[in-house]
Amino acid sequence: MTVAQSNVERRRVLAAAALGREPGHPGPDPAGGDPVHAVTGTILDVSPHLIIVETAQGVEERLVIAPWATAWRDGKVAPADLAAGSSVIIRALREGKVVERIWADLTRMTGTIVSIEGRRDLTVELDCGPHRGHRNIVIPYRTSGRLRVRHPQFEPGFLFDAIGVRAGGASLALLPATSQPAYRARAVPGPPPAYGGVQSRISGTATWSDAFDEDERGAAYPMVERSDVGCAEAEVSCTGLPYLALGSLLDVRNVCEGRSARVPIVACGCVAGRFCDRCVECGTSPRGRIVELSPSAFVELGGELTKGCFNARVGLG
């Protein structure tokens, strides 16, 4: 456990004691069926039937590749075609020993466009928020048309969200992760009056980010108090979210897959709160990103990383 994770855990226990309630424990809801396990690490070796991965803790994991397993790196590939040294996130069954899905060298690029340079391959500078800083990404010419269809306002001040790969020290944007909101990043619409009352469950979009620690199972949440996280850009959302503190447990449900888990709030979700968009992967969610999950938490809730979102419902865990 990292120092940051230890501090979040301590805050959760102290808050529960102050409120006179049980602190609860992070983890999946057993009622969701056979659990899905996320395994992250670096490929040491791979064959059509076996993959060997070294985790961030230096542990060597040997996993059986199911006959129906698929992999993604810059498109669909056979698992055996993945290269040693690739960073992977694996969705595994049967106590985490049987692989059914692999994502290799995956990254997500979410933020506000600062500048754009180039004519064919474009270099874009993104402001990823006060906690994640600025980032330069590359949009290859071959994927620019697909991205521009979903991001028509391709100019500084507008939001951008894409999924791609890390290759040769660069981050390549390949897939649009959302339809770009029509407003500027600083002009997020407020929540509708219907959300004025306190609700036990809020519906909206759950997304993921790779800005978490490797193998972390946590969430970034938009409506945390600015004084609590030292962030002047917090407390922004077009959804009527309640205020919660770092360390609080969120009960997150993937409406599409019927999986639920208690996930601790470990970071400020000020960038996610600026996206008043919808997830359309399974029905159509209400507007607004209500939680941004770490990749491992997203996968274990049944999410597909290359789709980028799922229709979610959250409550206090």
C-alpha cells in the first residue's frame, strides 16, 4: 500500500467513526456473479496458450489464455502477437488465472485543448487539470478523420477525450472516447432544478483514467470540497452530485453488466466533472460523468477499456 492509499484509508475510518457508522470495506459485491479480476504488469513471455506477466510488485504471474480470448493494441490482435515488454491490463476469470481479454500499452488522453501544431500528424497539448498537468499527444493522420467527427470543435479551450497507445515515447490518439461537449471547458452547464433534493442513488456515466497508481482500485470524484483537496477547480458538475470527502466509499454499479463494487475516492475528479456527456454503450446514460475509475476498478466492474465508459449508478457505500 502506498502512502497516499494509506492516508485515504485512514481518512475513511476516521470519517466513519465521526459519523457513528461502520467504515465498510472496498471490494466487489458478491451478488454480481463470478468475480472478474484485473491483472496489470509487463509481459515477460507469451504464447498462444500462456502469458507470463511481471506485476508492479515484482511478482511473476503465469496465466492461461482461454481459446476465446482477445487482445487489443492499436486494433484487435491475437494475444500471442503481443510483444514482450508491453504494459498490459488483463481481464481474467477463475480466481484471476484464465485470461479472456488483454489491453496492451493502453492510454487515455483527457483534458482541455491548449494548442495544436502540424498539418498531417498533429501534436496537441492538453491541460489535464491541476493534479495531472499538461501533456503532449500525437494524432496520426490515419485516425484524425475519426477523431474529428466526434470532436468538431478542434480548437483551444474545448474538451478532448481519446483512447490510444503509448509507442516510442509518444502517446498516440486512436479512438474518440466521447462525443465532444459543445461548450468550452470553462462553461459547464449547471445541474437541472430536478436534482435539487438529496438522492440516495445518482445515475450517469462512469469512465476510466490511467492517471492512478498501477493496479490501484480507486475513483476520482468531481464533487469534493475545494478546501479538502486544495483544488480551485473542484465542485464542478452538471449532475446533482452530493459532496463527499476523500476516503469515502462509493457504491458503483455497472447498469449494463449488473456488477457492483465499493470503491474508495482517492482523487479529485475536477476534469471528469467538466464533461456533461452521455455513455451510449448500453442504452443511454443521463448526462454527466459521476465517477472516474482506475483501469483495474473499471475492468472488474465489467467495463471495456476501449469503449471508455459504462452506464453507472452510484451511492454512498
